Amino acid sequence: AGARCDYLGQDDEGRAELSRVEAMLESLPLPRRAHVMNVLALSYQALDEPEKALVLAREAAKIASMRGFRFWRLVALSIVAVCSEGEESKDARSQAEDLASEMCGLVPPELEGSFREMPRIRALLSPFDDPTDAIELEGVE
């Protein structure tokens, strides 16, 4: 996943690299695993494989929630909001919005502006007619 630029336009090679990274997940410590699972989920989302993205994002959200990793939970929930449908999507979006708002209150005042400008945070805190559009249109962080 770290060699993202090397695989632009080479979906098959990129998928092979993602599979290699997935095979290593169990060997990673939990904080790193939650992070890598989110990166993998975002990668599968970009490759238009929402089911694979959902599996990874759901698990990343669980790990992040159990361990108190708010930012990684927020990222995972935002992926679930985009890749799932119906109530699951709405619920994930709502939880991600709540987390983004909560986190804004925890960031030191001098850093709050740049935190709010992060694409994923800005998308969650901005009102849109279709809530999934805000997250779906933002880039990978």
C-alpha cells in the first residue's frame, strides 16, 4: 500500500500488493493494524471493490473503538458510510460526524483550523444534500 504511486494505472499489480499486505495484517501490532486496514480499505474503495473495503473498514472500526483510536475509527466509519447502504451507511455517517465534532473540541486551538481543513474532517463537518457525496469525493489521507 505504501508504493501507491508505483501502481497507478496498474490495477492487477496493485491488487497483488494489497493481497501481500493483507497477508501480513495478523503480524502487526493493533495500532498499526487499524491504520493499515484503513489504508487497504481506502485502496479497495478506489479500485471499486466496496465489499472488500467494507470488510476491512468494519474490522478497523472495531479495533479502533476497542483501543480508543478515535481518528482511525473515524476514517473506518467514513469508509463504511460510503461503501455500505441503508441504515448501516446512515449510522456510520452519523457516528463519524459525532466523532469529528468531538475531536475538534480536543485539538489544541492553534491546530483546530488545520484539523478542520483535513479533507475527511471537512467532508464530515460540511452540510451536503447527499451525505455520502461529501466523503466519497474526498481524497485519501
